[in-house]
Amino acid sequence: MARFLWLTSHDAQEDEAREGHAQEGHAPGTPAPGTPAPEAHVPESHVPEASAPEAHAPEGHAQDGGVPWAIRISDGPARRGRTSRPLAFPERRNPPGGGLPEYRAARKEGTRAFTLWADPHRGQVFAQVVTKSATRGGPAAYEVLGAVGEPLALVTRRPAMKGGLRTRWTVQQTGSRPAVGFKGRPIWWGVWWLFLPLQLLIVIGSILNGGGDPARTPRRTRWRLDRRIVLDFHSGPGAAFELTVVADWWDDRVAASLVALLDSHGGWLGSQWDAAER
């Protein structure tokens, strides 16, 4: 059965309570039942260091204030009245001894570092995302780790115009072959570039007048394995994008980490949750 994941502010969960009581789901840290993942050799470079990165609340965040973001999961597509429950609570991990300014500086080089908590009060780690390699404006590789640092997946991002016309995302879950997806459909990229001059006028108008809502770059991304769609990142509830986990062998920890990564690369016309003040 397909699962649907999306990022939302934790404050908005009270508003989403109208969707119904949370359904029982898979236990944190366990993959969904179903057919086994396709077997493949896991690269040796994928093995992390012996000690897991220390997870802690970012400097400047109130320890008892709770994590302000949540990734929710549902067994049904976006519609009025669907039930959902919080799956993980993502939080940026500031550089050692640094704060938000230092994190923003590092992310410009392609670096990302998150802790996904199992609860909003940071009682238990659900998953972790660390940067394996990154270059400013170039490719980046991110490792998804479990609570104690065990490798769960390797996610790579190759920006547009760096060997291809569209941004390429590759997700390789441990023990399976890589699934490859390209950001945006070619036809919508053509439309977006056609109206780019109008978008620039809207951006200028929004700066001068405090209004206007420029369109984001095309974001829909479909990952395929053996020509079958196994993941689909598309428009979801409200202005949010959601990830449809089509294949049931994906680990929920990997899927949630991918949502956090995708929404941290929203594009130059979008805002990113991990760079926010909160």
C-alpha cells in the first residue's frame, strides 16, 4: 500500500487534527512489510564512521519548546478528511560551536545536517542526515543514518546544467539498487522559462510592495527502478509537496529523510525550512 509523506510546521498539526485521529502505522525504524528490496552490492564508501554524530538541539532553540517542524504520514492521497499522523520531527544540526549564521554559510556549499526526532521533545532519534561530500553549485552526497549511526541510504544530488538539463536525485537504500529521479517535467520547464520575465517582474513587485506570489520552479520528481515508479514527489495539501512512497519496501526513515532533503532544496524562488529562524 502506498504511503504519503509531507513536511508541515508543528504548530499546524492542531489545525490538521480535523483530518482524524492518527492511524496505527509501522513502528519507527522498521521498513514497511511487503516484497523485499532489490538486492545489490552496497558500496564500501557508504559505511559511516564507527561513532554516530551527536544529535542535539540547535543553539538558540528552547530545549523545552519542541521541534517546530513535523513530517506527517498517511495511507491515503490528499483529500478532505484523510487521516494522518506525525512520523518524524526534523531539525537542522548547527555546526559545532556555531549557530544559524554558520549553518546558512555551510548550506551555501551544499551541506545539510538534520536530526529527525521520533517525538517533538527530542526524546528519541528517528533518523539522521549528514553530508558525505558537497561542492558549491555542484554535486552533493548525503547519508541517511539510523539512531545509532547505522547506514540506511545514500542520497545524491546533481544540480541542473552540471551534466544534465535537470536536477537529478538518486536514492540508494542499503541493500537495494539506486532509484533515479529528475526534477520537473521537460514541458513544464519550457513553460516556466517562457514566463520567466513575468516572474522577475512579480519578484520585483513583491519586494517593492510586499505582495505577489511568484511561481516556484517545476518540482515534481519521479524515481524509477527497472522503469517502474517507486517514489513520486508531487503537489500535496495546500502549498506543500508530498512524497508518495509507491514501493512498499522503502524504509520510512529513508522516506522521511528524503522529504526533509527535498524541502531543503526548494529552489531560488522558494523558502527552505532548515534555514528559517525558528
